[in-house]
Amino acid sequence: MSSLSRIAVIGATGSLGKPVVQELVRAGFFVRAIARDPVKAQSLLVKEVEVIKGDLQDVDSLERAFYEMDAVYLNLTTPSRKAAFYPERDGTKNVIQAAQAADLQHISKISGLGTRKVNETKWWQHQQKFEAEQAIIESGIPYTIFQPTFFMETLLMLIRGKSLTLIGDPANPFYWIAGEDYGKQVVAALKSEQAHNKRYAIQGLEPLTMKEAALRFIQVYDPTLKVSSIPLALVKMLGLFSDQMQLVSEAIGVLSKTKDEFVSRETWNELGQPQMKIEDFAQVMRGSGAR
Ligand SMILES: NC(=O)c1ccc[n+]([C@@H]2O[C@H](COP(=O)([O-])OP(=O)(O)OC[C@H]3O[C@@H](n4cnc5c(N)ncnc54)[C@H](OP(=O)(O)O)[C@@H]3O)[C@@H](O)[C@H]2O)c1
């Protein structure tokens, strides 16, 4: 049993930060979100979460925000290759500095399953996640790193109007997981010293291609939606004018060549097995009115 009970979260407002925060609160942890815009963050988070101002680029603000905390959980993303500051790589290094000064007992972070194949993919996103992982491992602070495959939450982001639009329609299957199941595994890791100094693969129950996942999702979520796809070449072209489109086209290009082998047996044994299939996730999202 671990003695961690007060958890600071950076990136709590993110699409994958919210389900983790929800499960931490449900499990009885005290959660403090560190956010650049506390007013906005408080409006997006449940009332049990304390919100404090802090910025990954400002080590002093992080150290102040870590006051009386036991641990920090990081949900960060790096949206542009051209950015001068990479929240995942550079922000994590600043977090480590502040965590050492504040004497935190544990640091955990969402990363990606792709970092295991960084030598193969040679993708800058995997590289900077890998560097963040290495910085955490070398920090001397007990850590847990989570390496997920695709989240079911991604399907919600592909809905525009009455269409769920796939990009490039990759043919390879992925072990999709729901944020809620992942949040429960984070809770289990923070409660157990056995999970200290480990990297866990995070995968769901069954392998599904994007199209299979999308078709099964809309059947429960909203059967009036249509599943369509746009060619990867078109998104690549749009990427010339938009960082977001460039990142999406790079991600789909890399993922199309990735085989999502099942490597989560140890995770399931130690942190619990996920419960939700695509239909269960769709039912929950339908009930919450999420879009
Ligand atoms: N989607 C998937 O299927 C999948 C699969 C595997 C791994 N992942 C990884 O999961 C991670 C999280 O994804 P997400 O969708 O939750 O990301 P997201 O929605 O973009 O959230 C990022 C969070 O970081 C915060 N942030 C950014 N810069 C900050 C700064 N300077 N100081 C403080 N906070 C800052 C943002 O806060 P603000 O509210 O201030 O903007 C936001 O809450 C990513 O690394 C992604 O690669 C995703």
C-alpha cells in the first residue's frame, strides 16, 4: 500500500486528464489541478478539485503549487514540432526540478505505446515523449509511466455535424481503451508501491480497426451519424497550412505502419483489467451528452 493521498495534476483539463481526475476523486484522493487559467479550469472540473495557477514554463510557480502535495500526475501534449517549448519534454524537466525542490514522493505521466518503438518510427513525437520518460527515470523520484495505445475518446473528436470522419482509414487493429478504465488503472498504480519505478503498457479488451470501432461506436452513440473517410494525402496537403493537420497526418502515417501487439498482461495483473467495450463507452458518452 502506498502512502500517496494528495495528488497534483498538470493537464487536468485535457481530454485524457479529465477521466483520470474523475477516477482519482472517486477513489478519495485529494486532487489539486495546476493550470494556466484557473478560472477556466475550475469551470471544466468537478468541484472537489482544488485549482491553483501554475505554468510548465515557470519552475517557481510549479514549486509553489506543489506545496503540501505527495505526488504529481502529468497529462501533457506537444501540439507543434515548431514550438520553442515542448510541454512534454521541456515541461517535464521543469516539473522534475520543482518536484525535487518540493520533495514530492512520486511522479507519474501519460506517455504513449509508440515510445517503445522509437528506434523504428523515428517520429519526433515519440522521441520527445521518450526523452520525457528518460528524464523522469533518471530523476531519482519514484515514478510510474503509462504507455497507452488508442483511446476511445479519440472517436468523439472525429465527429463534425452528422459525420464521424476517419482520416486515411488505416487497416490495422488497435486495442482501444476508455479513459475511465485507464483512470482506474492510474488509481491502482498510485495506491500500490509495487507500481513504483515501472512503465505499463495500456490497452483495452479487443483489437479493432478504426472503421470497426467507429461503426460500433455510432450504433450506440448516435445511429443517425454516418462514418466517412478522407484520404491521408488530402490531410497531408492541409498540413502545409495547419500545424494541427500536419500532426494528424504524421500520426496516422506512423500508426498505419504500427502493429498493436497485446503487451498488457502485466498491467492487467497488477493494475486491473479494463471493463469497457466500445458500446459501453458509447453508452456512457451518450448519457453525458459529450461531443
Ligand atoms: N488520444 C489518444 O488516443 C492517445 C493515445 C496515447 C497517448 N496519448 C497522449 O495523451 C496525452 C494527453 O492527451 P490529451 O488529449 O489529454 O491532451 P490535451 O487535451 O491537449 O491536454 C493537454 C493539457 O496540457 C495542459 N498544458 C499545456 N501547456 C501547459 C502549460 N504550459 N502549463 C500548464 N498546463 C499546460 C493543457 O492545459 P490548458 O487547459 O491550459 O490548455 C491541457 O490540460 C498526449 O501526450 C497524447 O499524446 C493520447
